Amino acid sequence: MLLEPDAEDEVAYELCQLLGRAILPVDTAGDPGTAFFLGHPAGDLLLTADVVAGRAQRLGLRPSVTEPAGVAGVSLPLADLSAGWRRDARLGVAALPTGELHGYAAGQGWRWRVQPVPAAVAVTADDLAAFGIGPVTAIVLALGLGGDGSRPLEVAVERAVRDGDRLRVTAALPTGYVGAPVFGVRPDAAGEIGLCCLGVLLPGDDASGGGHPVATLDRVLAALPAS
């Protein structure tokens, strides 16, 4: 669904308020990326792009996602976790079950204070079929890369289009955005606008025409179950 600009701004603002604490920066051996918590009845996951997981070294600990204040430090070394990423190179995504993240936090005297993206808002195959070939609003909630090395929370309001059986964000996005969640909207049974999570932003490639393919969340949940 394609929104008017004012409505896009309102949805982007609401996303930051509702799900800003779902987002984590990922420090890597190359360009940094973004990961996000996905709530699931069978167990929460931390999702990112496979290319980000493959070179991930640390998870940044934003002050807003841990409590009590000042205890957690600034990052979590992934080498300190025994569990690894569940990677799917075909889809281009990776998932980390969050049980060990919670255990690590408890052992260090702090706890997570996050807002996972609920699986109930995951895009479905029927949603994607209804998009047709025209552009739809795509809102990317990511952690960019500041000139001083900081990772500010940013929102990019873009367009996504169907590309065969795939979805593609048409614009090239800044460093740090790969692995971030991409959101859209869909009407509910009463015709009201509802939020949906389209999927995980993947690296741009020549086939994307300067944009980024999106690993749609319906396929991600089927390929990387939480259990």
C-alpha cells in the first residue's frame, strides 16, 4: 500500500516510538549492520542479514535497551556466547535465539529492555500478492553510522516493488542499514491501516538496480523457526 507523505511521516514516527528498542547495532569485521528482535511464541529471535552475521563481532548495547542504567556497558562480544547464528544463505538471513542473550545479561547483572517486533505483524504471502506490481511504502528502521562512529537510530521512508517473486527497496541506503527491518502497511478487515513487517533488508546488488532486495518475513519465519 502506498501512503501519502504526511501519513508516511506519521507511521515512521509511530514506528520509532513502538519499536525503536527492537533495534541493535552490529559491529563487524567490515561495514557495520543492524539487527532486530522478533517476538515469536516459540522463542524470540535476533534477526539480521546473513552477510552481517558472517562477520559480526559485537552487538552494541544502546542505553535504552538495557536496565538498570549504567551496568551493561557499551557492547556484548559475540565470542562470549556459545550459541551461534542460524544462517540461511539462500534467503540471505541469519537468526540468533535470544535465550542465551538473556542468560548472558543475567550473569552480568543486567537485563534486556527491548520491544520485539511481534510475529503477528509479519507480512504474509497474501499480503505480498496484493501488492501487485506498483510501488508500496517501505519504512526502514535502522542504526546508521555517524561521522564520529556513533550509531544513531534512523528512519528511511522509501518505496518497495515486486521483483518477480521477490521484494525490492528501490533506493540505495546508507552504511549500517543492512539487516534492518523493513515495514509497510496493510488494510485490515475493517479497512483500517495496520502495520506489517515486510522483512529483512539485504545488501544491494547489481540485480537490485541500486536498491536492496528484502528477505520477506513470511519466508524467513518458515526457514528459520524459533524452536
